[in-house]
Amino acid sequence: QVQLVESGGGLVQAGGSLGLSCAASGSIFASNVMGWYRQAPGKQRELVATITSGGSTNYADSVKGRFTISRNNAKNTVYLQMNSLKPEDTAVYYCKFTIIFKAIDYWGQGTQVTVSS
């Protein structure tokens, strides 16, 4: 089992910045992918960004150039720095941890990000 604890989020005005973090604990395997997804009211959950244990990153087109994902493998923690936030970034943001060779996903509890116009 893997437990994920998210922190950060909150309310910010458009154009502002917020940071999220997610710490993983438990049965951590070295080869994994950590990422952030979000779900707005009435919409499906969507990819925001992912980062492998080797440091390869992937971003949704909608956040490229504004969001940065990073991780600290020693702390099993992933970060999401969100700049130039827009009202359409408003959503519940979820952390996901994937053990690659087991193809198992673990999800955090979600944290609300609200961007006011």
C-alpha cells in the first residue's frame, strides 16, 4: 500500500501563483510515476502533469509554460508549482502514484484550487 498526503492549494486571484505538494509513504518502489490530475465540477478528471522517478516530465497542453512539476526522490514527494493561474484552472487537484511494474495506481484525497477572476 502507498499513502499520499497532499498539501497546498487554496484561493488565489487570476494571475497569481500556488504550490502543491504530495508526500508518498508505504511500499514505495523505485520505478514509479508521480503526477497531478484535476477535476472541475461537472467535468472528467484530467491529466495536469506527471514525472517519472527518472525525472521525465509530461504536461497537459493547457498548463505548459505555466505549471512546473518536480520531485524529491529522497523524500518521495512531488511538487506542482502553478503560475499565471486562470479561472479555468479551478478544480480539485489529485496526486497520483503509479508503481510501474505492478500497474497499480494510488490517489491522494484531493485539494481544492480556486482561481477568482
